[in-house]
Amino acid sequence: MKKIITAALASTVLLTSVSANDIIKGSGASFPYSVYQKWLKAYNKDTGIRVDYIKKGSSKGIKDAEARAVDFAGTDKPLSPKVLKKHGLYQFPGVVGAITMGYNLPNVKNLKLSRAATVAIASGTLKYWDDALITKANAGVKLPHEKLTFVHRADGSGTTYNFTYYLSKVDKTWRKTYGAKKSLSWPGDHHIGGKTNSGVAALIKQTKYSVGYIDYADAKNNDIAMATMENRAGNFIKPTLKSFQIAAAKATLNPKKDFYAVIADPKGAESYPMVAATFILVAAEKVEMDKKVTEFFNWAYINGQDIAKSLGFVPLPNTLTTKIRAYWTEKGIK
């Protein structure tokens, strides 16, 4: 009887070990969720290794990384080298994407939003669609005298951080009053919040005369109209993969600073203004698991470019992925 029990316990331990080794668990940012989902499915098909990623928002992803609740976490708000050291974490970029201003405005297909109009919408001072700040950039477009509803993230979000960082670069008053934050008590009385980018997409779709910031992939997947945005050079740029690539090329991501950088509002006549890199966090002491995580992302850098492009994300250039691999080697996680 004792032998049977011992054998049963050994079998349970073995099964648990195999199960744990077969699954790499991640959580966090919803901004890159669509591309990570396709990457992990393709990776599983190619290698048999299972990777799970749950979208919770960047704030919860960071908390999961700090608590060692997952094997890796996604965040659109990069952590400074000081914070990384404090929590024993390493950080590297996963992919570059874009934030758009999605809108639900009947019979208007090619809306343009100036920098001033975008700030005024977020600030709660622009209340009607036919406000001069909007009509000035939309000559010949009939805009209704209807109240505007601003849709934002209700949860702690790296998308919010990158959007408010952009607003801070555009407007001094916004920078002094609100700054760049993952969550915000939004000003004005004409706003509503949704959890994750999918929640924002759902609210924009169901709320007539609404406008809100949302990642390109969710806007595209939900057939949401996206505004043409005024960039730093004063040109109005449509949200396209080409304009995202031009903007991303301006980014400086330095491995000596654990790639800590926010790349919103880049220079360039043809750069789309609201681009963002999204990052991966791993625990410094979990070397063997980290190697499995970096193996997955290395596979994605090599094999996932077409997937990323199909969703409107910008694959990291070879010059950057070479730096990332060197960073992994230096940290002993490659």
C-alpha cells in the first residue's frame, strides 16, 4: 500500500513539473495584446511551447512582475533603471505601436484633429463637435452641433501614460496641471471610461458623437474611424503602418538605460505623432525561466514581423534587436 501511495505522489509531482515547464505565463498591457496573442499561437504551433498572456493593463502587469505572480509582464510605461533595480527586474522592448483618436461621428469619414483640439478634448474644455478648434482643420466638412463625449481608460494603463505624455509635450498647461500618468481623474463633465483598450473600443462604438484614445489594432479590429492627427511639424498625418514606421525610426532606446524611453511626438514631416514602444519585464533571479521568455521574444523578432505588420504594429529593426540580444547576454538570460 505504501508503495502505491509513493508511486502516486511521484506521478503527481512529475505531472505538475511537466505542466509548469510547458507554460510560460505573462500578464499586463492591453495595448500589444493582439500581436502577442498571434505570436504565442504561432510560437506554440512552431515549437509546441505554450505561452499565456492575460491583458490586465500596465499597472497590474507591473504589480504582477514585482510580486513574481507571472513569468513576464507587459507594460507600455517603461520603468526607470532605479525602479528596475529596486524590484530586481530587467526590461526590454517588445514591439512599437500607435495610439489613435477613434471617433463615432455619423457621416464624417476623414476627421482631422489639431494638436490644440486634442488637448482641449482631453482637458474637457471642448464640448461641441462644431467648435472652432475642430472646424478650422476640417474645411468643407459639416460637423454637427452635438455634445462631444470623451472616452478614456478607466484602469491604470500604459496607453493612458503614453497619451498623457504626448499631451504634456504638446501643451505646457497640461504638463504643469496633469503631467504624464497611468491613471487620471479626467477634467470636465463629458467623459466616460472603459477597462482595457477593448472596453474603450466598445464604448466608442456604442456612444454616438464620442471620441477617445485607443490603440490602432483595437480601432481597426472594431472598424472604428480614426482621425488624421497634426504632428510636430504641423502636418496632418493619417494613422498608417508607414507613418508609424517613420515615427518609430526616430526612437532612441538605449540598453545602458534598460531601454528606458518614451517615444511620443517624434520629429519628422511624415511622422505620426502618437507612437509608443511597449516593454517586457522579467525577474532578475529567475534566470532559467527568463531564458524561456527571451527565447519566445527572439522567435517573435525573427518570425513575427509579418504578424506585427498585419495588425499595424512596427517590428523592431535589426539594429535594435541586436542590442536587445546583447542586453540578454549581459544579464545572463539568453
